[in-house]
Amino acid sequence: MKISSLTSNLSFFSLVFLLPIRHLLSYFQGMAAIPVIRGLGLLPLLFSLILFLCFLKSKKRPVSWHGWLFFVILLVLAGVVILFSPNFQDNLGRSSFYFNISILAYYFIYFIIGFYYNGFSQYHKWIYLFWFLMLLNLLWHYDFSAMRISFQGFDQEKVGVYLFLGDSFAIWSLLVLSLLTKAPFKSTCVALCSVFALLSFNSRASLYAFIFVLPLVIPLTKKSWKYWVITIAALVPVFSSFFDLLEYANRRMLAILYLSSDQSMITRNILLEKGILGIQKNWFIGDYAGQLRYGSLGSYIHNYLSLWRQFGILPFLAFLGLLGFFIMKCWRLFWTNIRQREISPRTFFLVVAGGFCFIEIVTARSYVTPYIWFFLGMSLNTPKRSVANIVKTRKIRQQLSSEKS
């Protein structure tokens, strides 16, 4: 029991630091309101190492061992590529060695804290508080002329933090929604506030991926249909007038309507073509730091094909193995739970927030973005017993209903 409590606490504290606390710190540091504090990333790394020691001492199911084997293979092979490759520098003076080593470290951190995520129902008040603080920060610094959060006072290099602001808020909002499956009105309000916030954080991928997974929230939340129908009916006339205002003030967030002329999408398509060319020329060992030929270390393919391009085919296949298991687990849990209309916070978060991250790594986020690893780790520690119990309960109910009839 003590070990279980320890792993739960460390997993929660790590996720709090990685998402809402870093969200707020990144913004205030970007606007130079508080100084940059070096070495804070070592705290979740320390927690993750303790969690790893707990894993080594615990009883493991075969699926956990197999999943961890794939993960370790990926880390080792990618690490070998980094260690035996030249330490390239980009035009910003960043080291490819430290850049990529830190990425692998975040893979490990997110993977192990996801492995020990247990639903966090006991921390629900803290989860609501951090969500409210992120929303309050947005409202406090809202730029009405641009219809987004203000970046006044930011260095040009730090404005890119909006990507993290959007992703961290979206994932935390889905964590809040996972705790409100039996409160449909509150769930609907949180979802709508989250859509507004993501529109204001200026990250298109975060907004679109969040909207895309919202339909999953409706069937997984008890009796939520009526609230959504009423809300959508009420918002249609409001949105029609709001759309023109948004197009004038912040057309960037409507880029999905103008993809052929959007400069960001044009640039990403060029990087995709260059990246695929790098894969074709070096399909087995990869094209480590090859994006430097076309710009900085950030000039990568903006999806997880960049993992193949960076580290080669074998780490990418290990990733696909973990991803395939995650998808099958989510598919089974979704259809098992949707029939019962009873879903645990853990399962909700795995399916919905994991689906959010999956959409992002396919459409917009590169190997640099580590959030998907949280859900890959979580899927390895979702016991079959809970699914079997739900199936067994359903069969008993069916038998009782047939006997009554």
C-alpha cells in the first residue's frame, strides 16, 4: 500500500510540474516577469528515476516487460546514434547532442509517470485549481485586439511557447473532464471554456485536435447529450457573428480554411518533402540532425516520421510497436465502457487525451513533443482484469434481464 501511494504521489507531482506549473512559469518567464530558473527539469527526472526503481522492485505482467523492452530498445538505439554522431550546432548555437539527449530524457519521464498514473481522483481539487489558474492567467493577459493571449514583452525567440501553452492546457483540460464524467453540466462548461482558451492560446493543432476528440466526451459522459444539443443550438447564432470578427483579428486560427495560402503550412510541406528525401537516402540508419541543412534544429518534419529521420528505422519500429498496443488497448476499452456508460477517470484519460496526442503526432507535432509517451506508458499498466470485470458484469445483467422477461 505504501509503495502504491508513493508511486501515485510521484506520478501526480511530476505531471503537475510538467504541465500546469511549467505552463505558468513559461509564460511569466517569456514576458520577463520572473527570472528563468535553471535546473527545474531535474525535479521530474528525479521523481521518474524513483518510479523506475519502484518498477524494478514490483511484480510485472508479461505485457509490461514486452512494452518496456521495446521502449528500452528505442532509447538505447537512439542514444547510440546521438553518442556516435558529430555534435552539430545550429544557427542559434544549440547543440544537437544536448537537444536530442534532453528529448530522450523527456520520453523516459513521461513514459514512467504515465505507467503509474492511476486516475488521480484523490487529487481532484488540485487538478481543478491548476486548470482555473491557467484559465485565469489567460484572461488576465488577454489581448482583445488580437483575440488571443498577449505576447507583449516577449523576445521573438520565446513567442513559440504558444505551442506548449496550447498542448499543456488541452491535456490538463482533458484530465479535468476525466473527473467529471458523472457531472454532464460541469463537463460541458469545462469543454466550452477549454475551446475558448485554446482558441486564445493561438496553437491551431491544439485547438483542432481538442475539438476532434470532443465527440468522444459526449458518449463517455453520462446524460450529456441534452446539454450539448442546447449549447450548440444557442452558440450557432453567436458563432456566425463571432466568425467575422475572428477572421479580421486573428485569421491565423482559421487557417484550416486557407491551407493553400497559409505560410506556416507551406513551410511545413517543404520540410516534409525534405525530411522524406532524407529518409529515402538513409532509410535504415536515419539522417541524424539532417534538418540542419534546411535551417535550425527545429526544421524537422512536423509529425512522428521525424523520429525515423532522426534515429533510423529500428527505433521507429519500436515506437510503432508501442503505438499499436496503445491503439488496440484504447479501442477495446472504449467499446467495452461505452456499452456500460460507466468509465473510470483513468480509462477516460487514456482514450480521450491519448487520442488527442495521437492526432497531434500524426498531423502537427514532431519527435520533440513527448506527451504521447505518457499514454504509451499508461497503456502498458492498464490491467485486463478491469475490462474483464466490465464484460462479466454486462453478461450478468443480460442474463438477469432475460430471466425477468
